[in-house]
Amino acid sequence: MKSLYFNEDHELFRQSVIEYINKKKPFFDQWEEERQVPKSVWKEMGDMGFLGLMYDEKYGGSKVDFFYSVILMEEMARAGNAGLLGGFSVHSYMATNHINNIGSEELKQKYLVPSIAGDILGAIAFTEPNAGSDVQGITTFAKKEGDHYIINGSKTYITSGCSADYFLTLCKTEAGFDIIVIDGDAPGITRNKLNKIGLHSSDTAEIFFQDVKIPTSNLVGNEGMGFYYVMESFQLERLCCAIMAIGAMDTIIAETLEFMKNRKAFGRPIAYFQVLRHRLADYCTDLECIRSLTYETCWRFMNGEYAIKQASMCKLKATELQNEVVAGCLQMHGGAGYMEDYPIARYFRDARVGTIYGGSSEIMREIIAKVVVDDVQFGKVY
Ligand SMILES: Cc1cc2nc3c(=O)[nH]c(=O)nc-3n(C[C@H](O)[C@H](O)[C@H](O)COP(=O)(O)OP(=O)(O)OC[C@H]3O[C@@H](n4cnc5c(N)ncnc54)[C@H](O)[C@@H]3O)c2cc1C
């Protein structure tokens, strides 16, 4: 069946992603227990070309259209390890994206090239203990002294916070807000791993900066523009969240259907009970609706449109639906759904964060309301 968005080359690429990820599936439980994905995986993904799909060949990327990235995130989400996917998406679509879009040539050579190769891992450090949704409330301060910044403050809930080699860090400065690349091994940094209810394969940390000295050449983009850069990057971040939720739902529904066909009650497979089959039909219908909006918004993004309203709608609907679907599908598993023997237990845990990170559902509704109620026009910065 022809697709509006995927051609034969896309589908060949999809096969290579599926083949790679199938080889990694036997390790998923181990990573969940170890609370970390081994760094060798990033190198493998770099070698496969998976970390540079959006970036120029001169930096080691392949600069293919955005639907290759959609496939990669969708298939990784379908594989069912959201922790791996979290670290990957932050690295490839958030940390490196800022450096690619607005970083100096020096920063590109130092961070983008080895990131695409999978030699180093990036993270984004925006959230602070007292400022998450309210990004402008951050207090981590970078004071300029000659050709260095002296940085003091803390960040929290940072994906890959313990394993990352560098952090794209939003700081307050005398110029306003700035994004500064901080090396993970810079003196004055302390990192503590946090315990989460899900995404166990992803390491999440709080990070403290005490008199951390960073060259001013590690400023990303123009001075004083950091807040606007962060706001603009949210379009892609939200699309990634939506794609990941959609891929996860494909598997949640497929595995639940398999279970329903095999599990018998009152002499027949539970898939025959109308209340359950209709619920599943509703889930599939809602999933196809949000998939269509998400693909269309990806197409807009790929063609240079700043579709922040649609991207926020995609993130809101896909992650809210994922929570509804995974809770309902776990219910259809009965007691088995509450056991770790079935992956649905992990899917349930992992889905919960979707409506919180990358901008909570409440913030998504607020952005959508600003556009549709207040007629606010959000524009591009770069
Ligand atoms: C697993 C995980 C990974 C993360 N990874 C990263 C990362 O890599 N880098 C990073 O910088 N951050 C990361 N975050 C942080 C995440 O982006 C924030 O948790 C999120 O933005 C919410 O901020 P907060 O936790 O401070 O909640 P708060 O902002 O304190 O919000 C608390 C509640 O109030 C609601 N609320 C806040 N403001 C409003 C409003 N105006 N109207 C209505 N309701 C409102 C929120 O929706 C929420 O329900 C991660 C978080 C988690 C859980």
C-alpha cells in the first residue's frame, strides 16, 4: 500500500532499523536492571548512521528527509524500551540539534561530529529544582570573567545525566538567558542518579555546578537568545514525544490483541467479548487519528513551517492517549498485566512520564489556547 509519507527507500531503512533493534532486544531486561544503556550502544548506532539523519554529510551525517527520523523513533518505540529511546532522542534531536542549528563551527567540530559518530553522548539541562514548566524561573547563573564563564547552580531530571559527556545547559547571564555547552568532566560538577518509577534503562540525574569554569566559546548561538532558542526547539521535541508515543501504542495494542486471542474465559477467547473488542476498536481509531495529525505535522516541520500549535496538539493527544491505551490494555490482561512477566507492566510504567516531560499536558493546552483563543502568533528564531 502506497503511503503519503514513506517510499521504498524509507521502507528499506525501516528494515535495517528493525534488524538492528531486534539484535538488542535480548539485552533490554539487563539494561532495565542496570538502570543504564551501555555506551557501546551509542557507538553502534553511530556506526549504523542512526545518529546523524538530520545533519550534513560534512559532519558525518546523511541529511535525509525527516521521515527517516520518524521511522527510527517509531521502530525504536515499537521495540518497547522507552529508556533507550529517551536517551537516544535527547542526544540526536535535542542536544545535537541546537549545536547543528546555531553552534559555531568550532562547537560543531568538537561536539557535533563525535556525537554523530556515537563517540560522545549529549544531554540537555534546562530543568531546575525550582523551575520546570516555568523555564524563565531558572537561577543557574553563568558569570562572564574574561574569556570564561563561571557557572553556579543546579539542574534536575536530566536524561543521561550520569552518562552524558556534555550538557547543553540553559543559564541566566548578564545578557539574559544563554545556552552553554558544559563538559561532563569539568571540575566543580557533581551528578546524582535519581530513582524513577519507569524508563529504567535511561539514567536520569540531578547535577550541581559549583564554580564551573567554561570557555565563552562554548556559548551556543547569539548572546542573550538562549530562551528563544529553547522555545523554538520545543517544536521538534514535541513531535519526537508524539512519534514515540504512537510507536509504543502500536506494540501495546498488538501485544494485547495477541493476548486476547489466546486467553480464554467462559469458554471463549476474551477477544470475542464485545466490551473488550469495542474498546480496542476505539483505541485503534484514536491512534490512527493522532498518527495522521502527527505525520502531517512532521511534513510541515520538514518543509520549514513553524507548526508549534500542531506539534503541541500532537504531543498532548498522543501522550494522553498512550496513558489511556496502556491502562486499558493492562486491564485486558487481567492479573497477568500486573506481573513483570508481561512487557505490558513495563509499558505502563514507561508511559506515565509522557504527559509530564517535554512540556506537560497543561502547558501544551496553554500553548494551544494562546494560539486559538488569544490569537498569539509564535514565530521562528532561526
Ligand atoms: C524522566 C524525566 C526526564 C526528563 N528529562 C529532562 C531532560 O533531559 N532535560 C531537562 O531539562 N528536563 C528534563 N525533564 C524535566 C521535565 O521537562 C519537567 O519535569 C517538566 O517540564 C515539568 O516541570 P516540573 O517537573 O518542574 O513541574 P512543574 O513545572 O512544577 O509543574 C507541576 C504541575 O503544575 C502544572 N503547571 C505548571 N505550570 C502550569 C500552568 N501555567 N498552568 C497549568 N498547570 C501548570 C504542571 O503541568 C504540572 O502538572 C525530565 C523529566 C522527567 C520526569
